[in-house]
Amino acid sequence: MFESKPGAKLFSFSVNSKPSPIVSSAAAREEISESLKIDEETLREIYGISNLMRIRWLSPTFTRIFYDLHYTVEKLHQARADLLAKEVDDYNRKVHYYKGKIGERDMNRIILESQYVDR
């Protein structure tokens, strides 16, 4: 199924399913990070970004923004579009990931799509 050894190792640790061992126990995180030879923070980042990428129409840029702002699928599901749009816009003014402006309608769509992702 996976061509890369790290991908196969992550799959073997059931990282593809809920609840993930990455979030469920420190011992599991330590075992996975040692096996993959990566630090736990990198492992958390891989998991967090991968989890957000499951939201339909969410670009890699916005996935990164939401990850940087400490959003998860669950937090996006519960977010208010007006506040989310302002928070993303404020953050983008600092980091300059994109030139355009994202509004409430865009955030409403992301919030709606997050409801279709298993949590």
C-alpha cells in the first residue's frame, strides 16, 4: 500500500485511524518517534497537518495557517466563521502566506466541510 518505509511504519502504528496512538499516549508517541527516528514534536506536526488535510478543499497553505493557530478538525467544527476569518486575516498579515482576503463565506465552507471529517 505504501511505497515509503516511513509511511508503512506510520500505517503499522494505526496512525491512519481514530483514536490515534499519537494523541492517546505519551508511550506510543515515544515508540513511534523512536521507530521513525524523528522527534515527538515533528511527529505531532505531521499528525496535526495530516488530520487537517482531510478537510475537503483545504489547501496546504490554509492547513498550515490553521495548524499554526492551533486548530484541529474538532476546533474548526466548533468555530464561528466571523471570528475565524478575523483570526486568519490577522495572522496572515504577520506571516504573509497569501495576498488575497478570506471572508466569512470561505470560513463557513471550511467549517461545514470539517463536519464531514471523522473526529
